Amino acid sequence: MLLKAKSKSKRSVYFWGCSVLVLALFLFPLLGRLTEVDAAGETVNVWVTTGDQSKLLQKQSDVTFGADSGTYATTVNVNENTTYQTIKGFGAAVTGSSAYLINQKMSASQRSALLNDLFGAGGIELSYIRHTIGASDFSLSSYTYNDTPNNIDDFDLNYFSINPDKTDVIPTLKSILSVNSGIKILGSPWSAPAWMKDTETLNGSYLKWYDSRYYTAYANYFVKYINAFKAEGVPIDAITVQNEPLHTTSGYPSMSMSDTEQRDFIKNYLGPAFRSNNIPAKIVVYDHNWDQTYYATNIFADAAASQYIDGSAWHCYAGNPSAMTTVHNAYPSKNIYFTECSGGEWATNFGDNLKWNLSNLIIGATRNWAQTVLLWNLALDPNHGPTNGGCADCRGVVTINPSNGNVTKNVEYYVLGHASKFVKPGAVRIDSNTYSGGIENVAFKNPDGSKVLIALNNSASGITFKVRWASQAFVYTLPAGAAATFTWSGSGSGGGNLLQNPGFETGSLSAWSSWTPDGQAAAHKVDSDNPRSGSYKLVHWASGAYQQTTYQAVSVPNGTYKATVWVRSGGGQNTLRLEASNYGGGTLYGNIGSAAVDAWTPYTIDNINVTTGTITIGVYSNANAGNWAVFDDFELVRK
């Protein structure tokens, strides 16, 4: 049962109708022509990587958008009218080991070729990089920027120096910036200086929590670091407070920091130090695995600390990407950074790694609000080093042979390239429906208006699928395990799915409204249990008899439309249907019926002739206790 528009007096209806008729006669032919110009047979560029490596980010023959015809079980609807987060960039970490290999083990011409390939317009155009503030487990030695003789206290930071990084790290960062001056850099410390720590060692332990002078000094350490790098021509965009604060080891530089300690450090020391010294770099919390969400949310919950914080950072080594959506939904104003994941000898199959990285990082992380996707070492040698006590079998984005400077591009290069070469900083993620275990995908709109769709066939067989955008479509076939990036220009504002949050991928009922009889509680919700596509679906259910309408009213140009929803149902309802109303005619129904619908099935209302500039689309259940129906991938398109 959809809500009806309020009635008007006969006289107001008459004069309103005449006005609309005059405007319609003048404007609607123009609107039709504008729509045709906005979306008319655009050329789509295609790049493909296959699991057998026969194609490696290889340009394919162009395809062209055409008439939306035919039915395909897998149909990816790209809707640029629904937008999500803004993308900061894709990249990897310029560790001490990476910088050493690039700066010292390559000739000038080899180094130039590599950096142009990684960061230049003719290469994969990495746009965001991480570096370690002091040493990590991938440095030539262990150090910080304020080491003192015999670990004597230095509260005024008189011993502060970035000289250890002037040999390789800073020259490499400056060379990268010379290729692309727009590169953004995030710094992460593995350890505070040893004299600030309880056991006065870089490997393990924690800050001397019992004396506030050490916290003050450590906050000023960050200030001096950012200013010193700026003076070298290396601006720092953001810092994380501590790399992997829930993990410490005696094997390499590391430091423990609980959520409450990090909260209080930011609130009482670091945030005020940045503010008083006019430090523009963003403060990012956590910087650890997907398996813990409490750390970031506990810090964000403190308003005095939260005022200084831009967002949270995440690693891939435990948990899954949905943790980032959990935190985003709790604190939507806080940005999400994905900052580390490494491949290695524990997984050497190119095809398997291609699928895992595309599915979980390029697609999975960005569909869960990540604004950056950064891998670990940008470059390592064939022996997985140089190492400094940590991972003995990690793999870089590229491998550099130190004996001759030759470069091998690893699977991570192609994984990043499928995004970084095409998705520009400042792009926004736009809506698309994804198929877990099938054609998994994510879509973006660049600042220049061009669109990017990254798709992975994460199944064991080839899939032919449709991509629909702006009332047009193209069909493509991807082999099992293959990835593709599709790019095209043009405006889709005149077509495409006109509903907001059509697959409930916000994890909420955002943009949707509810009707129930007076006195009855709502009997609908969004959950993540076996959606048709994406991560969420709509559910109608209650423990007692219920009526529920979930609907959305949208403004549209007058014309002819088609509404569709995909449904599964346990059956038994008195009435279950798709409805269209408030469009200028009587309510139209797409009856689903009382029989069980075991598999996801589309139900459609076709040829809806809108004459009022609005339409309301919804689903209605009149059901007995325990009857359930689930809905996904609503669509309203102009014909």
C-alpha cells in the first residue's frame, strides 16, 4: 500500500495543470534531446589481466554502449547519481629497503624508467604512498629520528635529526615527487625513540606512560618530523599514530599502544601540538587489522580527541573488509584509509593472488569506504629483503635484482594498475551492484566526469554479463579469474537507475521510507544474510501478523519508465507485490503472490507513464506471523 499524494482543490489543480502543460510543450522535447546527447553510444576502453598471465593489463578492443536489450543473469547497473567516498589514491610503501634498492641498486636510467612506470602518466600512476617514520622491519638498520647516547632523556629533542633517511628514503621520495608532484605521502612510526619507552629498546615495549614529559616530547617529535620533511621538499599529507599498535615483538622496531592510551595521547598532546604549530597533516588512528573495530570507535567516541582526528587506517592480515563499513556507519564523518597488505612466498600462484587482491582490496576495500588502497613494500630484492628482523618471505610490488638493476613486475603491480592508472585522486565511488563469487566490481567517477568500472570474474568459469548505464548497455565476457577495467566518458545524468540506495549498500534504509498501520511497529530491516548482489538486502518479517510498505518517492522527467525488484520469499503472505504510484495514474502492481519464491526472481512493472514529474516505487507485504520476503536491486529506469 503506497501513500497517495495529498489532494488539491479543483481550481488549483486546473491552473497547475495548465501551467505544467505549457512548460511541458516547451521543455520536454529539449529534455529528450539533452538526454540523447548526454548518453549516446559512448566508446568503452577495456584493459584485461588473466590468471594465466597471457594478458597483463593489456588494452583490448573497444566496445560501445548500445540499446539496453536482452536479459542477462548478471547485470551490473552503474548509477553515477549515487555517490560514496572520495578517493585519495592507490599505492604502496617506500620502506627503507625499497628506497635502498631504487636509489643504490639501479642506474640513473633504470631508476627513471621504473619511477615513471610506477608514478608517471605513461605507467600505472600510483598516487598515494606510505613511508616509515624511522626504521621498520624493512630497513637497513634500526633507528629513529631522535636517538640519544645511552638513551639519555632529551625532552627538548636536541638530538633530533632526519639524517638517517637522507641517504635513500628522502632522495627516493623527492625523485617520485619529481615524476608526479601531486603524490600524497602518509607517515607511520614503528617505534618511538628508545629513551621514551619503558624498557628503552626499539623492539617492543611501550611509552613511559607514568611521566607526561615523554608524551609531550613524542608529540613534538611528530611536529619536528613533519617540518623537517617539508624543509626537504617532501610534504606529509597524514600520519598514523602507531603502526600495528596491538602487536609488539622483540624481533624488530615495534611499540604497543592501547586504544585508551592513543586516545589520550591525541587528545592531550598530539592534537594540541599540531594545532599550536599549524601542522596541516591529518591524524589517523589504529593502523592495524580488520578484526578489531573497537579500537577506532572507542577513540572516536571521545569528542575531545575526535576533533583532531581525520579517520582510521586498516591492514589485511586478519578479519575482512566489512569492518571498515562497521566503523564508517558508526562514525560516517571519519575517513577510512587502507594502508597495508603484503604478498609473499606463502601464496605464489599468480591467478589466485590476482583474484584475492582484486576481490578483497581493490574492490572489497573501496566498497567498504576505503579512500586509499596501499600495499606494503614497493620494491624488494629476489631474497625478499633487505630485512630488519621481520617478514622473511614478503614480496614487493616489483622485484629489483641488486646485481644488475633489472625489474620484475609482480602480481601486485597489475592489481594496483587496474585501479591507479584509471581512478584519479578526487574520484568518487559511484553505485554499482556486485556479485560475490561472480562478477565482483566497483565503479568510480573521475573529476573530469569519466567513469571507471573494475570487474573481476571470481568464479571457476567464464561469465558473459551486461553493464547498464544511462539507459544503455554493453555485453562483455570475462574468462574465469580474469580482471577488467572499463572506462568511458559522457554524462549519465539523463538515465540509469533513478533510485537512491537501490541495493541497500549503505547498510541502512537510507533514502527509503516506511508505512505500517497505526500502532504497528516497522516490520522491515536491512541485513547481510545472502543478498542477491553486494553486501545487503531488504527484509520484511515479523513474529506477528503485519503489513509493511518500504517505498521511495523520486522526482523524474515525465516519460515512460520501468520498475524492477528482485525477490525471494518463504510464501504464505496474503499480499506481496511491487507497487508504483503517484505518477499521474492509478497504482500499478507487480504481483509476487503467496507461493514461495525459492530463487532470486525479478518482478517488473513496465510502461509506467509519468505525467506528474514524480513517482513512488515500493514493495508491500500483508503477511501472517513469521512470513518472510527479501528484496534486492530495486531499479527504476526511463525507457
